[in-house]
Amino acid sequence: MGKFAALLMLMLSSTASAMDFEVKIGGWSDHLKKNDTESIIQEFIDPDFEYNENHKGYGIKWYFYELTPKWQINVELWRMKDSHDMDYNSIGIGVTRDFPLEDSFLDKISLSMPITYVDRSDILYSDTSAEFIRKDFVHFMPYLSFYKKGFHLDATVLPHDTNTGFSITAFVRLGYRF
């Protein structure tokens, strides 16, 4: 938590304030295709377990370099409760491409393409036992943002292949760009 807070403060420092940044909040998911993780947790750890789909997240995205008026390089920090209701922390660096819209309800749609380091919970199981563990990994996490006067909705679909099977999760969060 301390490292996350220090990075957040660094990004909000006076040096960072010259560029655009976004505040991100919320985080809601729908497990569209479930693997066996939920049933394994119910069998070995908690018979009443259900996936958490209200993630109570917060974070920031800082645009620190503009390649062209439509392409920016950015850093993102995000913290929430994961699907197991445990801490999820991520930091990503990537590019964002804006697609301005004319004669539309929306002002623009953006495609963000970060490479993200994630620290979250996972399940380690065998035929006779299961336990939660911490797992960290790096992966590509693209998402779309739909903007109206600075307010926006981020949306992504996350495929996930593990030893408990293949799953697909849809995820959205809210934000505001300053």
C-alpha cells in the first residue's frame, strides 16, 4: 500500500500537474464465462463464496507525453478488491489513441493499450485442498473509454486462462479527465 500511495503522490506532484490526468473510481464486473475457481473455493474454503463484482476501486491515469494530438503515452495506477474480494494493485504504461466524434452524443472514444504489472489473489488447489495465494504477472490490458465533457466510462473484456479453466470477465469503471 505504501508504494502505491507514494507513486500516486508523485504523479500528483507539481511536475505532473502540467499534463492531463484522470481520476478513476468504482469498478464493476460480470463473469460472463466462469471457470472452475468459484466451485473449488466453495468446496474447499467457503461454501457461500460468490465472485465479487463490485470492486470499490480507485486510481489515476497520467498523460505525460503527447506523441501527436491523438496519441499520448501514459501511466496508470489502480487499486481495488478483486473477484475474491482481496487486494488488487496494478501499474501500467501504455499509449492511448483518441477518436474524436462529431455530431454525436459522445465527445470521443479512446483506445488505451497499457502493458500492466498486476499483484492480486489467486487460488492454488489440488484434488484434496485449496488456498488463496498472491500472484503477480505482467500482461496487455486494452480498454475503451467513452467520453462526455471529461466524464467517461472505461470498458474491457478480460479473457483469463488458468489451471482452473478458461473464463471471460467484462469490467467497467468511471472516471473524470482534468
